[in-house]
Amino acid sequence: MTSSAPDSAAHRADSFYTVVGGRETFERLVTEFYRGVAQDPVLTAMYPEEDLGPAAERLTLFLEQYWGGPTTYSENRGHPRLRMRHAPYKVNPDARDRWLAHMRAAVDSLGLAPLHHAQLWDYLERAAHSMLNTFDD
């Protein structure tokens, strides 16, 4: 059975992805997030590409898939393996807190219903904490 089965999360009208506005919402989130990241020397140092566009597209695809949208991320890149993908970079508390600050501004900019805002923020905050891989400066 393929991921396009009628009962797949990508086709559920009640998925978080659909309820909050689909791709448009996640694109807005990621665009606003990377607007902050682009001005942050600690975080930009973690991106091997000078252009943040490819990273923004990967994050959009990942978030879409996680929240019940298309499975394009896994189809193109395989399993997310977030900790493994971030292992080459020094993700210390300062980097985590900077990431969270930019993401908080991005989430707040969406104007989501309080329940959806809290649900999205809860996941992002937990994900950021789980990416810590050092306490060194």
C-alpha cells in the first residue's frame, strides 16, 4: 500500500496539518524562523550552505510530514534521524535557546488558535531540547 491511501494522515481533514492551514502555514512559519536565523551568527555557522533556502525547504517538508501532511520529506531524504543529522554541529544550550527564540517569534507570528499554538510550541520546544549534544561553549 502506498502513502497515498485514502486513510493516510496526509488525506485526513482533521490532521493538525490541515486544520492549521496546510503548506501555507508551515511555509510562513519557516520563512519567519529563517528570517531570524539569518541574522544570528551562532546559528548561521551551523549551515554549510550560504543560502538558507534549501534548509528552509527541508524544515518545511519535515514539519509538514510530522504534522500529517505529505510524506515528501521521507520520500526524498529517508527517515528524519534528527539527532544524527544534527550531530556534526555543536548544539549547546546557547544554540538551543537561540533556535527557540527565533522559532517562538515565528510561531507567535502565525496567529494560531491557542490550542494549536500550544501544541505546535510544545513539540518544537521538546525537539529543541532533544537536539542538545554538548554543554561546551
